[in-house]
Amino acid sequence: MSADTTAHVAAAGDTPQLPVSRVAGMERFAVAAQRHGALAVLLLGSAVAAMAFPAFATADNLAGIAIQSSTLMIVAVGMTFVIITGGIDLSVGSVFALGGVLAAWASQWGVLPAVLLPLVVCGGIGLLNGLVIAYAGLAPFIVTLASLLGARGLLLAVTDEGAATYLVPGESALLDLGRGTLFGLGWPVYLAVLLGAGAALLLQRSRYGQAVFAIGGNEEAAALMGLPVARVKVTTYLISGLLAGAAGVLNAARLGSGVTILGVGMELDAIAAVVIGGTLLTGGAGSVGGTFCGVLLLGVIQNVINQIGNLTSSVQSVVSGAFLAVVVVTQTYLSRARRLR
Amino acid sequence: MTDSAEPVLEVRDLSKRFPGVRALEAVNLTVAPGEVHALVGENGAGKSTLIKVLTGVHRADAGEVRYQGRPVTFRRPLDAQRAGISTIYQEVNLIPLLSVARNLFLGREPRRFGLVDVRRMNREAGQTLSRYGVDVDVTRPLRSLSLGAQQMVALARAVAVDARVLIMDEPTSSLEPREVETLFRLVRQLNAGGVAVVYVSHRLDELYQLCDRVTVLRDGRVVHTGPMADLDRLRLVSTMLGRDLAQVRQEGLTRFRAAPPPRDAPPVLTVDRLRKRHVLRDVSFTVRPGEVTGLGGLLGSGRSETAKAIVGALPLDGGEITVAGRRLRRPTPRRAIRAGVALLPEDRKAEGIVPDLSVRENIVLAAMPRLARAGIVTRDRQDRLVETFMKRLRIRASSPEQRAGDLSGGNQQKLLLARWLCLNPKLLLLDEPTRGIDVGAKAEVQELIGELARDGLGVVLISSDLEELVEGAERVVVLRAGAVVGELVGDDVSEHAIMSALATGEGPDDDR
Amino acid sequence: MTAEPATITPAGPGRATLIRHLQHYGVYAAVLALVVFNALFTDHFLDLANLRTQLVQVAPVVIVALGMALVIGTEGVDLSVGSVMALAAAVLPLYLGFGAWPAAAMALLAGVAAGALNGTLVAVVGLQPIVATLALLVAGRGIALVLADGQLKQLRNPQVLGWGTDDVLGVPVVVAVAVVLAGLVGFAVHRTTYGRQLVAIGGNRPAAQLAGLPVRRVLIVTYVLSGLFAALAGVLATARLTASDPSAIGNLIELSAITAVVVGGTPLTGGRVRVLGTVAGALLIQLLRATLIKHDVPDSTAQMAQAVIILVAVYLARERRSR
């Protein structure tokens, strides 16, 4: 504890000097890396890509990356909430696919049902996850793994065992939502940004958000401080389910159909993006902004892989897996270095 | 401070039972506004339970708690907090990754247009803390503060909600001396404002420095209550430990000591200046084969930590450990065991027994590799060994295949002893070997300890039971606040001498 | 500060005993019930051909679940098994030029390497098992697809194809392997120092550490075994498919394996490994699916049923510990 940098105390009378801080360069670096690491890597990666591939920095290509990333962004925002409480939601991929199929199916009765039905069902699945995790005390990974299976079962049931593909009627306004553009960017991009901004505000500037952080940081202390731990946990899974469903709706709107095989492994991309964005997998710290950077980083990597051409797109998951491992191990060592001091 | 003032908190005939244990028995406690009331007692005395009842974690079976003159029942910690009873725990119970200001205001953040008003929150947090002498950037994560400053934040949070009663449960255990001073200054400041403080600590100096009145608990009962100044240190210690001074001098002893070993026998253990921040300060002593060396001290004195450090379960900042003439470098449990050291841990449930395994497997756990051929367990060798030890230690189990978690405490303890004896250790460290086991088993274990020493083992006996130390140990090393404050040998070992050392013995650079 | 006084709470006998019996024997009773039901109501269920099919289908799950049972016994979990299967499937055709056995050895080696990575992250770096194995879950299949160039590869090596079709003593190779492995794992758990140490570590980690057990080594070996078994399952499944298909093989098998282990009575909190129960758990899931499908219950319902079974099993297992 030799590195007390800023030890100062109120001058009141003969107050003994109180060593207030144990911040060292390490801690500052850790905090900065946590907060802005993803952004830095994103900017650096984009700069390199722009220099290496002339086609990268074109408006069309960038808009393409944005629209490709928009659905994952929405899903990853929900995942951010869950992971900050120290949980995990493995069901989002299935729920996303289910949302898309339900939207396409219900679009025959109009836009409103096409939006509401998936949200209700997917929100319901999230709520169920949350209730079982918070009140029965089962491990989040196993509960959400089970609902991954359950949601896929439901999807198969809706699509006649996967045989039926529902198309969004050509005249449906739903298609405009998915395909319309404004200033060259697709509507889903604006929606994702809007949802993200709302989520960020909720997380940073509401009492609810403070409770989310507190529960992930120290659940026992949070309970002793009088926070409604179980209720907050349930709502994070509800948010995750809702957002996964919403992403599914947008995707169906963009594709014009509910594709059943979508979303396999999407939970992994979402988790990778969240963690790369600086959210601790052990909970207690993270941000929606970081998650956005993480998603865009994955999008840029995917784009670069496509530009290189002779690589299969699965290099993507190798890179994100490696990123994940490096980030998590680094986080562990940084926090351990702090503890030992 | 004055007996005439209307008490702010009053406990009347409070009783609480847990299955099989009477945790509190007709406890009375009266706390007046503006006083600091010390609550002391050894392990199992009931302090924790009492605090938990007061803060709404547990509910009492009988008796009542009166707060500001009215009977109250708190169903959860939040109720107690809302009513004005706040608690500060030994370990800072805040959220390390959140900013200082957010910790301070968690759950009651100032809001503007429905959103948390961060600027106002930070400003007010800064003001509050600087009033307490903590001048710090409140936007930084809490964990970047020193533990002392973190404890201040906890204190500020606790009193920010208009607390009338503040319960402090060993708040200084990981603080630096000057941090303690700041904390005390703050407590006095609060006192002056009429806040009553219930102060739990094992540090006698702190108690005398800070507290007006004291209540001593032992075995769930109040054994003394009165002004702090009327009870000198020696009497306080003897009351806590339940030893009547006059009686102690007269009573005869039933020793289970081994015969004194030859003086020139080379020591089986030498520890030299073991150091660990906040925990151990230059602890040195030696243990000879065939001798029981006692480690005495109140709770939190560093007894158990010393034992853990010797077997490498607690990383040290410095110091040397020598076992049978060979230096134990960078000790780990495996290395210590190979050197012939065995530790019977204090918490046998959490650190000793593997509850789902059988008695047999628990006994041979450490010796298993030695009993196996090419990694394959050989039952006949195990069975023979297990049978020998079950007989020798009189372990009462329905069969060697009984689940270890279902044994009684005494038999579990003997089982753990057997686990270590299988390894033919040179040195046995026994941390509270007889706590929480019934009288019969206790006598058996004590007898066994003497027997083992007579067989030539070096034994370190850690016990808060003075009688056990005096009866069992050839030599007693007394620890206080992580430092050796006395060493008694042979006929000098007496309860009175140990208590004197506990109360007033001088340690190196005794700065508390 | 003070530990609460030691208390031994005798739980309400009826309910507790019921739950314990359910945990211990429920899985066998359920398997038996399904067999009886099918024997009575399903046409051709007891035909040799059908029984063969059922066993061949369940065998890879059993193999993976055996490794998973060991990992769960240490209070861990291995989410990467499906990806490791894909990895093994991708590696196999790359080395077929050297012959079937060397190629299989390389595939298994890939599994060992994956397991070693997981084990190191858990035991040395100190990551939570879920987090540690998540990285490989994400990357493993990607690596496999990169190795395979994203394509399905037909296998023509007769030796490898033989592993998928041949019999040993009248039993399909993959089933025989599963049976032998179950025996070996059972032996390892009950009769070797490794197995007993594993159970002790899962049952009480601090106690195991203080008793001088080689905690790190045991953990690493356990994850290596899990990787090895997954790779073995990958090779055998590939042989049966007659093609290396890293994009599909082993998808969601971690879920089936965890379910088999938990349904079989191994608690997620570690300290116990029930090998026979795990085998029965895998059989139960297989039979349940087969039964539902044979009686024209759609696959969707079967999946949802499996989801419910997992939750119930985990809930029941939890009950025992919280006492």
C-alpha cells in the first residue's frame, strides 16, 4: 500500500492524516481499459481496415455494417443488463428466432399484432426465466439453457415442425419498418440507437439502474442496503427477453419472412460483444455504450473477413472467442492485481 | 451516558434458540442516547445473534425490543434501517465497483425529472464526507479508497438516514491506527449529536478509549453490565472467559500434560517473526517434540492465523518457518504436509469434513496416495488403517461407511485427528479442538492430545478455554492483536497469568 | 465474527426422504416405466433393430455426459463439449492421409488440448467454469469450420466408416465404446485416488486444499478428460454420419449432457458423481424423445418437455443441498 497518491484530509483542527486513496496507475489503467478499451480497439480496427481496404470506408459499406449490426445491438443491450447483475441469458438466440417467426405469422392481421404478439410471448419467456432464477434460486445458465430449448420447441410448434415459413404480406407496413431508410441508414439502426440510448439512461440515471449495478457488485450487501434484489433480477431477464423479441421482429421486417433457423449461436455473439465492450462477466460493471462498441467491432471484423474474401465467415467466431478469452483473463488478472496490493 | 436519560434502545428478557442451541437466554440491554455501549464476549457468546435480532435478520423467540420507548419487531434489515437503527459490519458491506457517491446514496438517490440527479448527488456526497474528514473524489469507485475511508463511507451512509442507534460490529479490524483515530473522532461527534452507539470489539484498548458502559455476554447470557471504568482489564477478561479470579487460584488442576521433554531436544517447529498486515506482527516461538505448546489469546488475536500461516493457507508478508531443522520455503498445504505438519482447522464443517464422503474416506483423505497402488485405491490397506484409528480414537460411527456429515461434532473432530495421524506427522496444530463438542468427547480428545505428545509429537494447542490451556500445555504463548505479549513456561502457566498477559502484556511496538 | 452455533436440522422426514429417493432412484424408475410403456403400446419397440437404433443414437450423448459428470462433480461445468466435438470432426479428415488411427489420434489430441485450455483457465487463472468454457464454446466451432473450410466432407476411409457400422460382439462400436467408457469412469471415480480426490474437491474445496490434495492437477485432468471424451464422441459420430460436418455436429449436446448428468442424480453443486445415473439419464432423454416421436407427438413438444424435465431435475437436486 505504498502507492497512496492523493492522501488529503479536511484541515479541521488536529485531524490526523487519513490515507484516503489506494489508487495507483494500475487501477486507473484498469478503469480506463474497462471503459474505453472497446472504443479504442474499434477506432483502431476501423482505421486499419480503411487503409487496407479502399471499399471499407465507403458510405454504403459503413451503412451496411450498421444495419447488419442493428439486431445484435438490440439483443446485446438486454444481455448487458443481465450480465451486469451477474447472470447470463443463453436463451436470446432462440427467443430472437421465435420473435421473428411470430412477427411474420401475425403480420397477416396487421402491423400491431405483428409487433405485439412477439413482444408478449418473448417478454413472457424472459419473465419466466427471471422468476425461476430469482425465486427458485436455480443457476441462470441452466435455466436459460432450458428455455433456449423450450423457445425452439415453441418455434417449431408454430411453424408446423419447421416446415412452414411465414411471409410478411408484401403490402404490410412492417416491411417499411425493416427496409426503410433515412439519410442512407436503415430504420432498424435508428431504432437500435434509440433503444440503446434509453437503456443507457435507465442504467446510468435511474434508481433501477443503480440497483442493477449494486446487485451484480455485491448481492448480499445490496440486500442489506434494502434493495429489492429478486424483483430487479426478474426485470433484467424480462428486458432481455423483450429486446430479443423486438430484434426478431425487426429482422423479420427486414427479411420479409420469419426464418426458423436464424439465431442459432446468437447468444454467444451477444455475450462476446457485451464482454468485449467492458462489461464484467462476473457482474457489477459495464455499460451500454461499451456493448455498442463491442457489437460494431464484431461487425467490422466480419466485414473485413468478407473483404479479404478467401476466408470463411466462421473466422468471425474464432476471433470473437479469442477476444472473449483475452478480455476475461485480462479482467481477472487486473482485479487480482488490485486485490493483492 | 447518564443512567437517568430515557433509553433509546432497550432489550428485555430476549431469548433466541436455534435447533439444539440456546443462543440467547433472557438477555437485557439498555442503551441511552449519546452513549457508547460496549458489547463483548468470546466466540459463541451470542453477540452476533443479539445484533441480528436488533437489525431484523433474526426474530426473537421471547422477550421484547423497545426502541424510543415503543416495542418494535423488525422483519428485515430495511425495517430496522428505516426506523433509525443502522449497522456497520466488520467487512465493509458496500458495493466496491460503484462510485463513492452512488454507494452513499444507493436506494435514495436525489432525483430530478425522474432521473438521478448525478451532479447534486456528487455534490452532496462530497459535502457529507468532507464533514467527516474524508476529502475524496466521490466519482471514483469505492474500492479505490483505503479500507479506512471505505469504512467512513459506510458510517456516513449509516447515519445519513437519521440513525438514532448505530451498531458497529468490529469496525476497526482492518484499519490502520490513524484510521481508527479518525473513526473514533467521528463516533464522538455523533455521540455529541445524541446518537447511541453499540460497539462490538475484541480490542481492549479501543473499548477503554471509546466506551462509556459495557455489557459482557457469555454462553447467551448477560454476565455483567455496568460502567466501563468500573471494570479493570483483568476483570473484564476474566468475566469474558468466565473464570472467577479467586476461584481460579484455589482450584486444583487435572493436568493432561505430557511429561516435560528434555530441555536440549531440538525444536520441531520454529517460527521467526511472522508478519502479515493487519493480522500478525512478528510472531516468534518454538515447539519441541513431546511438548504441548499452547497459543492463547482472545478472538481476533491472530491465534488461528498463525496456525494457518504455518501450513501455508495464509500468505505471509514475511518471516521464517522451520520444521524439524528444515526451513519451509513458500509454504503451501502440500509442502507443509510433506514436511510433517498437520493442521486441525478451527471450522471443521467448512474446512475439515467432506460431508458427503464416508467416515473411512474422510480419514484416509490425505493419506490416500500413500495407500494406493499405481493410483488405484486398495481397500484392505485402507480398512486396516481406518479400523486401527477408529478404535484408537474411539470414533463412534455405525460403520466406517457412514456419511461423515451425520456424525456428532466430537466424532467429526476425532475423525479429523485420525486423518492427520494417518500421515505420521511430526507436528500437530490443533485449532480449538474441543469447541462445540460434548463433555465426554472433550475429555477424550484432551486425553488423546496428552497421549500424542507423550509419543513424541510436537503439539500446538490453540484454545480460548483457559482451563484447557493450563491443563494441557507445557508452555503458553499469549497473543494479542497479532503480536506475542507473553510466554509462560511450566509452573508459571496459570489462568491468572494468561489473563494478565491478555489484559496488560506488552507486545513489540504496541501502538494500540 | 462468531459462527452460528452448529445446528443439525432434521428435515421433515416425509418430504425429504421422498426427494432423496427421487434423486437416487427416480431416473431408473422413469427409464423402466418408459420401457414398459413402449413394450406395451409401441409397435416394434422391442425389435432388435429398434433397440440398436436407440442405443446408437444415445451413445455419443453418454460419452460426452460421462466427461460432463466428472466436471460437474468438481462443482464445474463444461459448456464447450459441442464445439470440441466439431473440432474433432474437422481434424479427423485432415490427417486421414496417414491412416485412420493416426487421424483419430490427432482428433482426440485436439480434444485434449481444448480440455487443457479449459482446465488451465479454471484451475490456474481462476475463472468461473462457465466463463472459462464459454470462450471455447464460441471459438471452437469457428476453428472447426475454418479447418474444414466451412464444408461438409464425405469420408471414404473404410476403417473410419467401419467405426460407424461395425459390431463388436454383436454390439455397435459406438455403443461398445460408451459401455467400456462408463465402466472405466465408474472405476476411476470409485476406485482410484484421482476419482476420490475429485469427489472430495467437489464436496469441500477448502478442506481438500488443507488436506494437501493436488487440487489444480485434479481439476485440469478432469477438464482434459471432458475434452477427450467429447472428441471421441465427435469422431464416432462423424464415422456414423460418414461425413465430417463441423457446422452441425454436437449442436446443443452440452444441454443434453448436462441434463443427463443432473437427471441422473449428480448435483450441480458437486461432491458426487453418479456414473450409472448419468447413463440412465441419457437413456431417459433418448427414450422420452423416441416415445413421443413414435406416438406422433411433434418434435417441438418433445423439446419443450425436455426443457421442463431439466428444470425439475435441477430444482430437485437443489433441494438436497439447501438442507
